[in-house]
Amino acid sequence: MVFFWFRQGNVMGTGESGLPFYNLDLQYKNSAYAWSDQLLGNTNGIGTASSPTYWLLSRFEKVGMPGFAIQALFTWIIFVVSGLSVYLLTKELFKISDRYILLAVFFYWFNPFSLVNVWNRFLYNYMSFLACLPLVSLLYLKGLKEKKYIYAFMVSLVSFVFSYALTLTPFTILLFIVFLFMTVFYIFVDHKGHNRPFYLKFFVLTTFTYLIANLWWIIQVINVVSSSDFGDVVSQYFRTKDNLATFTSLSAILGKLTDVFRYTHGTFFGEFNSPWTRLFRFPVVILAEFMLAFLMFYTAFKNRKNTSVLLLSLFLLLGILLTKGSSPPFGEIINFVFTNFSVFQVFRNPFEKFGFLLPLASSSLFAYSVFYVSNKMKRKFVGLGVYLLFFGFVFFVWGNPFLTGDVFTGTDERDNSKTRSYNVNVPNYYEEANEFIQREASGGRFISLPMSGVGMTYTWERPYAGVELSSNLFDTPNVSSTITIPYYDAIASSIEKLLLTKDNFSIIPPLLTASNILVRNDVDWQVRSIRDPELISSSLVEKGYVKAKSFGNLTLYSHPDDKPTPLVWASVNAIKVEPVANINDFFVTEMKTGDILYSTPGDLEYQGTFKRIIKPIATTFLEDEKKYRVEDALATLLHARHLPDSPIKYKLIRLKEYFERMQTHDSQGLYIFDLTHLGKRAVEIYSLAKTGASTDYIRGGIDTYFQKLESLQLTYPERFLVEFPDQISRLTHDEFLKHLTLFADAANYVNDESKDLLESLSRRLSAEMVKLGLAADYPLRIKLNKENSGFWIHSFKDLAKGSYQLVTDLTMPDASQTLLDTIQLQIDNEIVTIEPKFDKKSGFSVLNSFDFDSGFHEVTIPSPLNQLVVDQNKEINLISGDQSNSQAVFPLLPFDPFVSYKISFDYWIKRGRVVSVLAEYDNDVLVDGKRKYSFEQRFGNDGYDNYYKSNSFYLTPRGGSSEMRIVFRVDPFNDCRDTGVPFSPTCKDDSYKKSFNKPTEVVIKNIRIARVSSPQLYLISSSPRSVLSLPQISFDKLDPATYDVRVTGATNPFVLILSQLYNSGWEAKFSDGTKIETEKHFSVNGYANGWIVDKTGDFQLRLRFLSQDLLDKGKLISFAFLGFELLVVIILKIREVQLGHHEKN
């Protein structure tokens, strides 16, 4: 099979695997150290566990073996090791003939779980684990059964050989689930208890040897997890509530017992429409899969006293319980474990991880089940027929995609009726580009455009779709994708925006040590929803870049004035940015070559600082304050039928709410649920007051409200009220205003004590609104006029006393060049009017200088009316045909892809049910010849007033787009109903259903699409530039984690910069062993490492990523221990053989 798969002489790759076999030596270099140079540099962490595999495979590459042949050899080894391990495991468990054991091998290879989650997904660590799991299970089982400690050493030896499989933390956990289950099982079946001490000691020894043998990469994981950077990553990207939402939703999709019993992915065979996947949807095949499950459970029941059958059947039940996740039955138990034991949150997709336990438990049990049933038959030929039936199903039905090679195909992204092979042929021009860039980069980097997220599709002769490939294709580190890595993603995701919006963009690449920009015309930019490469090229030319060289569909650009900074350099002039600097801040104020931006914790300040840029801690948009009547508030808040003064009924209502909340799992849904029910608590307080309830009941209602308010704070969405427009924040603002309306009116119906409680409640809620940016801290004295749409309130905390220049992009020019000639501001309580001075080069305006006292301050700016890009007042009548739609299209001109748009309109559905509003972009992909819309929103009748209705919503353009059109479309409506008559056509038949189509008629008017301004505001304090002198810096890069730096002529303090991604694990140490204090290590230029160096004269430093020391020591310990283990195993095996000969003699 393997020869057949690789017969065309191409490497294979897709999805998350990339193309490591294209350049194995590069893969080894990228994984061998604790730090990798790829992107802007990053820690390898657990990825170092793959380095032994890449080292070994790269040896074959060095002797001239082509990549496809090495990949074929790797695949062959996986099949052989996994098959042989399952063969021996089954033989160890059951005394059955080889023909039945062969069934176990084919079952393990070809079952639908392995088919989809391992081979079709094409992840190498999954493949490695598929081979490793039965092998270590066999060794551990033999150790328990034979009571020999040698097998504990053999398990750890195997874990090292298959360390690539352990690059995912869940796989180590799965191994120990297997070990623990087997240990507990044998303890329980050992009724006399004589062997229980051995079983426990064997488990402990296996754990110990495993940890020591793999200490070299385990210590990397521990170091990463214990670092402060990891805490920042977890808080930014991973939250328990989000993990739980993912776990629950995936469990519901993939954890249905009807799928788990058949080892089947819940959506794959339905979404991937090809001949071989359709085979798995045949009712006969589905029935046969259920028969396999029934066969095993039947055999398990009949042979429940057989120790091996009991072991496998109980293990299978455990696997099913874990694989189905939170789906019933017993989903609550799994949910509890997942929520309260954070280590299990790595199993957010329980099917794809825990699912490995299913084929491991089933393969041998299936073989024995066929053996048992076959031998129960009275006639031998019937038993043989049973065997052949099951063999044929497993080998020819499940094995069909393997035998044909279709397992290595995916859906064509432009034509869902076609498949795309995983065979990839990288064009030769990539080798030319790689060699040229290596010479040009001189140890630096380059930038690849256009960028996507993690994935990329290449339009080569044999195309590729999967993870972005630059780290596989180029030896030179490069910024080529917008992966969510702290510091890095803020840089990468800003590059294209800065290129398109800033005239002086050319200052950015040198700061990233990039000498060239590579434009890729061989990517499918529409499929990936990224920017047109032609637009990128034209923008580069506009910014002064010239074409350096072309390689096939790759074009390399450089700027004649650019001189990239080296990886290690020094600066004496700095701008401090609070709270955190990022790449966009380079355009806020004038900077010179060698200037840096930095942020430090606490009050540490470098003496060469000549400017400080202060950003607001919160930026809030408020429309003109709404006034609600009591009737309006009560009409829109949840009705409270039963109040706390009816204790039994009220408790039942609260219990009902509790169970309703349990049905909501996504963070936004939970927030809205909590917010609306907080409003219900406000209505209860109002009703208690108006009905004359006692002060105790009102106090109790207020206490309950406070509790709900506090719990609401726990579910606030990330970046709450920071970006405009935020519909969640607007909803919260309006809801809180309704609450305040009710509390104010309720005070009219109560005694003085209750009135004090209500006033205290209103004050606390008002303070909460200020805290969240839902209200201004200072009373708004500035007035809106017809040219304003609301207020932008910028809050500054702990401001130092001094004079500050206000800088904003509010007056950034559009098609009319200027939005406002004058701007009226409110600074705290004072109103001032100024004339902004606009700088076209940076895109920012200066709003004069002002003196501030120390402490908290607010700067409020009235927002100009949103710029209308579409203003259509007249009525548009859209009438669809029976079989066709009707639409009106409005281009957005001028179009800015980096702002939001407010879309408002009135519509009247005269006939039909809905009108659709869609967004068309230039980077939309056509699938099966039809445009695939990334945005569609439908508006229907409410069933009451059959006349015009108004609606509005905000829309942020699709990433990478450069053109946008809003489409109003009506489609025929259909009221098809099945007759219920047997054998008559049904509505599932498209041709029959279409006969019920009827025209839709909708009138639309007052269409307005407005560009929404979202200004930035900075306070800048300045002082004269320092007259500090700059030392000379030279360095040697010993490896990705180590730099030896030579400093010459230092006469004053300076900042030493390492242009690798900031990580607290980097350390600067002088040649005498003295370290630069941790407090003097900080982020520079939004991503790099900086140290304040106070030493003068000529001296040397070593910059070292400390995890590398742990890796080196861990390798020394692990490899020494592995050598010891290997020696022990050899000696014990020799003694065992000698003892066997002695016994025979």
C-alpha cells in the first residue's frame, strides 16, 4: 500500500502537518533548541520532543534519499510497528489462531477513527501515537502479567523512540490512563492480594523511568507552564468558560453514542462528499458497523469471567465514556471533571483525543469475538463464512480508502464535487528564492505577503492546502502568517494595514530586521480571504519599494533607503509608552533612526527617555444620553410574576432559571442571560417597593441584585467596551439605564430606610457603569449638535503632573481631506476649542498642549457624524420570480477595510417572509460556481404590523478585502408540506419542493451605509533628546538560544536590544557572571527584548534563553539514563536466555 501511495514521487502534506519532509534538516534545526528563530522567534516548549525523529530522518536526507522516499519509509514503519504491536498484544491476551489475530491488525489500521482522525487528517504526531500506544500497552501488560520490572524500562525506551508522538500533552495523559486502568484492574482481580504490592511498584517504576527518560522535553513544558509569559498567554487566549463551551459543543456534535459505537466522526462523512465517503453512508454499512459493536458486547457478556475479555470490555466502556465527552449518559460527571481539573482541558475535543482508546480496546476484543462466534457454529463452513464476512467488511469496506489511496484526499475548496490529493510538488523556484534570500538576509528576516492566519492554499501544479508553509520552505526566518502568539500577532496582523494606510511604512521592516518583502502570487487569496497580491505589489511600489528579483510566481521587493537593524543592537534615545507599546505607536510622533519604544513594569525609567506616550486605559463611545420612562423599562425588561415575598413560588422560579442557564454554554450567551435576569431582579425590587413590601424584603431584593451584578462581572466579554461599535456594551448601557429609572421611581413608594437603600443601589450601579466605561466619570458639559453622533470618552489613570500634547487620528482625511476644521473638547470639567494640525505622513493630528495635574483625567471629544458612503432615500421594489431571486447592489465608495460600517434601512415585506442583507467582497471565493458569502443577515415579518419596519446593524469588513458591496436580496418563499401519502413525493425532493415556490415582494427605502469613526487619542510629554553616546556592538550567534555580545566604547547607560520575540526567559549576563537584573529586562518596539545596561567601557555579555540550559541538562540526564536502561534490558535479556537454556539442559 505504501509503495502505491508514493508511486508518483511526491511528498504528501495537508492541514496542520505542513511539509516537513520537504526539508527535514530545517525541521530538525527548528526543533532542536529551546528557542526557534522562525517568525520573530518563539519558544519550542514541548515541540523539542520531535527533534530525535527529525534528526534521524534528516540523516537519510543527508545521504541523498529523496523526501518522498523518507516519508514513505516513515509511513511504512508506522503501519508495521502498530500492526505488529496489535498482533502481539492480541496473542498475549487470547489463545486464538493467526487468521483471527490478523483481523485485529486490520481493525486497528482501518477503523473509521484511524481513517479520519489519523490518516485523513495527516498529523505525524497522531500517526506516531497510533504506533506507540499498542506497543507500550503490550509492554506494560506483559510486565503486569509476568511480574517483571524489565518491562518498565522497556516502556520508557519505547517512549523515547516515539517521542514525536508526545508533542501533544493529551497523549502522555492517555498513556497513563492506560497504565493506571491496567494497574487498578489487576489489583481488583487479584483476589488474594499477593501481587498487589508488585502492581503498585510496577506503576511507580514505570512512571519514574518514563519521567527520567523524557526529562529533556518534560522540563521544557514545566518551565513554560511556570513562566509568567505562560500566565499571560492563558489569560489572553485560554479561559475555562471558553474551553467548556468548546468541549460541550464538540461533545454534542461528535459524542453521540450512535457515532461513538461505530468509531465514526460525527460530521466528516456528511460534509466530505466523495465516492469513498458516500460508501460509509450506505445503510448496509452503517448496519454492519452496529453489528460489529453488538458482536463485541455480546461476546463480552458471554465471556465476562474471562479476565482478558473483562479487561478489554471495561476499557472499551471507559473509552466510550471519555470519547463522548459531556453528551449523555453521565455527561454531568465528565463536565465536572473537565471544569474542576484544569489538566483535562487539553481534551477540548474529546473525540479526537480520547478516541484513540477505542481502537486500542476494540481490536483484540473484535478478533476474539469473531473467533468466539465462529467456533459456536456447528458447521465449520458456517464458521468460516462468519470469519470471511467480517474479514471482508473490515478489509474491503473499511480498508477501501486505504487500498485506493483515497484516504489521502480532501475536498477541493472551489469545487465540492471534486477531491484534492495530498500529493504536493513544490515548484523549483522556491529553492532559488530560498538561496537568494539567505544571501540577502545576512542573518536577518524577510516578510511574506499577503498574510493569512494559520492556513494557506497554494495554487501549484499539485496544489497544497493547510498550515502556512514558509517555515518549511525557507531557511531564513520570516514573518508570514498571523498566528495568535503574544506580541507576534499584534505585529503581523498590523503589517498590511500599515502598508496600505501609512506613507512612511518603510520604517517598519527594518525594525523587524527584515531586508526584503516577498509577494506571493501563487496563493489562492480568494479561498483564504486574504488580500489580492497585485494590490500588495502596487502598494509597495507606491511606498518606494523596487523589485529586487523574481522567482516564478514570487517577487522580492526591497526599499533603497532601508537598512535593517541587526539582531543585536543598542539605542540611547527612547520613548516610553504606557501601558504597552505596539508597532502602531511608531507613527504617533516623530522618531529618528535608532529610537526605540519601550514599556517597563512599575516605575522603572531609562534615563535616555525623551518622550512619553500615554494611552487611555479605556475608550468609550456614548450616544446622547437616553431617557427611559418607567413604562418603557417595564415593557422591555423581563416580567416578574412572583416576588421574594412569596418564598416558595419565588424559589421555584429561581430554580427554573438555574436550569435554563445550564443550557447556555457560550460566553456571550451566558452574559446576555445574566444581564437580562439582572433586569428581572431590578423589576422585582421595583414591584416590591410599589406593592408596599417591608424594608427587609426590599433589602433582600437589593442583596440578590448585588449578587447577580457581581456574577455578571465574571462573564463580561473580553475587551468589554473598548472597540466601537460593541453591541454588547450598548445593550448593557441601555439595560442599566432602565434599572436606574426603576430604582429612582421606586424611591417614591417607600419609607426613608428603604429609600436610602435604593439610593445606595443607584450610586453603586452608576459607579459600575463608570468602571465599565458605560458612563463618564465627569459630568458631560459639552453639547452635541447636528454634526455629532455621540461622545468619545478617553480615560487616563495615574497621570503624572505636567504638560501633554494631545494627538489623535480623529481628523484623518477621507475623500474630502478633512472631517473637522475645529474640535471642541472637554478635559475633565473644562471645555476648550482648538484647531487641529494634521500630518498627512503619519495620519495623526495635534490638538495643542495642555497642563494636567497628577491623577485621573478624562478627555471627551464629540464624534463627528459618520461619513455616508451610501445614501438612498427612494423606494426600491424587489420582486423575485418563482425560481429566481431579485437584488439591489450598493458598492461602498470610498471603501476603508479597516473601519466598521453602520447599515440602516426601512423595509416592507408585502409578500413572502424575509429579505436578506449580504456583503460581497473582492476576495470572496466561488464554490461550485456560486459566491460563498461570509456575511448574511435575514430580516422578516414580526407577524403583527404589515408595514415598514426599521432596522440597523454594524458590520466590520472581511479581512483582506479591498472592495465591498452590500446586497439586498429576496428569494422565492416556499410553503411545501408533505402529503403523508405513502410513496408520494416529499419536500426532500428538490424538484418537487420547487413547484411550491412563490414570489417574494419587498420594498426597501432610506438605505444609509455610514463609515464609523473609531478615534485613537494619545497624551505625549516631551523633553530634550539625550546627549548620550552610542557604543559599538558586535555579536556572534552560537545557536538560536545563545548570543555572545561585545560592547566597545560604552560611556553611559544604554539599552541593549535583542530582536527576538520578548520572553522573560531571556537573560543577559556579563562575562564575570554578573546578571542584569530582571527588572531591567522589558519589551522593546512592541516585540523585542531590551535590557538597560549601566556598565561602561569595553565588555562582553552573553544573551541566553535559560530554557536551553534546562534542555541541555535534561538531555544529559535522560540520555545517560536511557543508556543505563538499555544496558539493564540487554543484561536481563541475556540472563533470561541463559536461564532458559540452563532449564532445558
